[in-house]
Amino acid sequence: MSVQEINKYAVIPPIISKSDKEFLESMHKYIITETEKVGCNEEGPADEYYIIYRNVFDKQSPQHWYITGKEQSNLKQSMTLPESVNLDALTKYLKHLEDKYAEIKQLMLKKYIPAQRKVYLDEEMVVTVKRRDLAENLNKDLQFRYKRLQIISYAFTSWVKSDKSSSFQDFVKQILNTKDLHDDQGIVEGLFEDDPGKAKEAEVLLYYIERFNELIALGEYEKAAGFAANSPRRILQNIGTVNKFKAVGKIKGKPFPLLLFFEAVFGTSHAFRQPIDAELTLEGIKCGLSEKRLDLVINWVTQERLTFSKEAGDVLYDYGEHNTYYKPKCLALAQIIYSECGLYKKVLLCLCKQGQIQGALDYMQQFKDFTSNDLMELIKLCPHTELIQCLTKEWNGKPPSLSFGLVVLHLFSADMEKVGIKLLQEINKGGKDAIENLMINDPFCSLESWQEMANICLQNGFDKLSNDIMSILRSQAGVIEISEEDETVNLMQHVFW
């Protein structure tokens, strides 16, 4: 085949791409050049034509489309015809092609990925976006918590300086209600600048409050009680916490949550500098008594660091009055509390209620602030015959503290006739000498009062005692009839005439 004939049949179809057109033209030139080199004509050897066109088709293989730039220019040097029948040249060229193949394959791995890999990357992208969203939300939450910690610290500082009339939790709520955590950018600015430790303390306080509320919500009342008992600065040891446990009420088959709270709180009283406040002490004693756990109350009052009050003593005193079996113990506990509070009259009453009359008299001598009205009130509350007798006679060389006659009259006027009659019976046993000695040594009772005393005796069946009193009155030297208008005459006036 001649060169002219090759040119005649080498029709190039329309090529859209410029690079493809250039490639086809280069192939066409290659065919012409190679056929001229081997001197091919129409009758030329078919083997040479086959090798030439085989090389052309090799150049048009799909591998071409992955090669650009320098790599494409390198492949344009196809082997010559002599080289194509040379084993060493072919081996060298095969090595070259293998290297190129490996290079192209590596390039494909970098520029392209399998469809399965794309699905995995898409899924990983979704997970990454979710992580980003979570991180953004966490950042917002941390910013919110930081602002809230600032407010907690500010609230605690203010609460410590206040009169603490409300619980710390209520104090915080009041401040939170006046501040918008989301919009207020100037919340107590610079609060932590002077003392960075406040930030940490506020974080701890907030943790205890939130954890306590979480435990209550979960029904973990024993753990919540322990958490409150060990809360820093006793921020959870207040009436607000008591009310939370009260709201829970009693749970069938389980310990009373409120009692668990007081057991935990009172049990840690020595761990703090200050004793448990009076309000909490009162509520704890009430709770213990309501659950019939006097054993706990005894331990609390005698062993723990509490703040006593009149109300706490009154609760124990009243409980003893209504529970005879526990009365001695309750009176002893009330006495301890009253003594700590300096309530001497109530201490004296507890001693008398326990039958410790001698102890009561000693106590009276120790604290000499008891008036006759105080002692009259004591007799009214504790009308022991022994006590009255001790108060109406000389003791340790000292005159009686009260008038026997006035005491009897007081008892009858206070609707305590039975006690008055019992006293009359006791004095009647001693005969006329006993009553005369009593009347002579009574510097307080007036003549008219003794006449009233005689009338009371007569009205209650003590005729002899009434006659003895009147006889003694008449037998006294200088005694005259006393008119109703003269109320100032005293039975002992004749002694000083």
C-alpha cells in the first residue's frame, strides 16, 4: 500500500475535543512514518503492517485516558519495528509499562474512591456534623451554667451576710426570679476576680443542690438525707429541705424519709463549727417523738450539738404529760433544755414534777430570783403536798417562802379544792398546837384571811379545825374584832405593840 493510498483512506472523523484530535493526528503520522521506515507497499509483508497497527491500537487503549502531561508525552515514543522483535527491548518496555500501570493505579486510588467508601464517608460526615451540633449545645449549656454559678456565688455571699430568715434555696430562687440568665450579660461582673476560689465553691454548692433534688426525684431518700447532711456550709440543712421530705410523706414498708434526714443531719453535728440551728433542732425533736423514737431524741439532746429553745423544751414537757410511761425521761430532757436556755422557773417545775423536792429547794437557793407569785404558779402547776409543806415552813433557819393560809386560799380560788382539802387534812392531824404554831409563824396571812380560812374549813367538814383557828384568833392578846372595812390588820401585829 503506497503512502498516497494510505492518505487517501485515512479519513479523520469530526472530533469535538482538541486533545482527541491531536491524538488521532499523531497516530496517523505514526502509521505513515513507520510504513515508510519498513518500505511497505501494496504487496508489503503483512507482518510489518500488523505490528504497526497493533501498536496504534495499543496507543488507543483505555489506559491512555488516565495519562496526561508528561506521562502522555513519554508514551508517544512507541517502540520501533526492530525493537518490537527484540526480546531485551520488549522486556525493558514491559517493565516500563508495568511501572506506568502501577503509577496510574496509585493515582487512581488517590483521585477516585469506591462507591462503598463514599457511603462510609457520607455516614461519617453525618456523625461528625452531629458531634459538632452536640459540642455547640454543650458550649451553650456551659455558658449558661457559668452564669448560673455566678448567681449562686453571689446569692450565697448575700445569704451569709443576711439574717438568714429564709433558706438558701429560697434565697437563690428569689434572685433567679429577678434575673434573666439567658439575656443578662452583666450578671455580677467581676465577681470572681478578687477570689477565684468562689467560682469553685459556687460550682460545688450548685452540684449539691442539683444532686440532692435529683436523688429526691429518684426516690433515693436515704442517699438524699446523707447528701443534705454533708452539704458544704450546711446549705441543705434548712426548713426548705425539711419541707421537701415532709412532702414525700411516709412510704409503706420503708423508713420515714424525714426521720432519715434528721438522723443523718444530727449525726454530723460535730463535723461543723456551729451547732444545728434552733428551728431545725425543734423540727427534729418533733419528728423523733411523732415516730415514737424517744431513744433517738435522748441521744440527740444529750450527745449532739444542737441549739435549744423554749419551744423544744415545751415539746418534750408536753409529750411527757401525755405519755405517762415516758414522763420521767421527757421531764429530764426538758430540764436540760430549759437549763441551757436559762429558763429557771421551768427547770424548777421539771425538778418538782420529777419529785425531786430537795433538789428543787437547793435550786431555789442557788437562783434567788423566784418571787412569791412564781412559787404560787409553781404550786398551781405542781401541787405536791411535800412541796407546799416545804415552801410554807422554815428551812435552814430561814422563814417560809410562802404563807400556808394564802396557799390554801389560792388553791380553793383556783378550783383546786382537792389539794386544799388534802393540806387541811394533813394539818388537822397535828391538832391545835400544830395549827397554832403555823398561824403564829405566818407573817403574810392577815386576820381576815385566817377568818376566811376557818369558813372554808367549816364548809368542807373540818369543824374542829375551823373552831381551833377561831379559838386561836380569839386567844391572841390584843386581838379585836375586825370589820370588813379594815383589811390591813395582821395577826402578828400584837407582837410589835
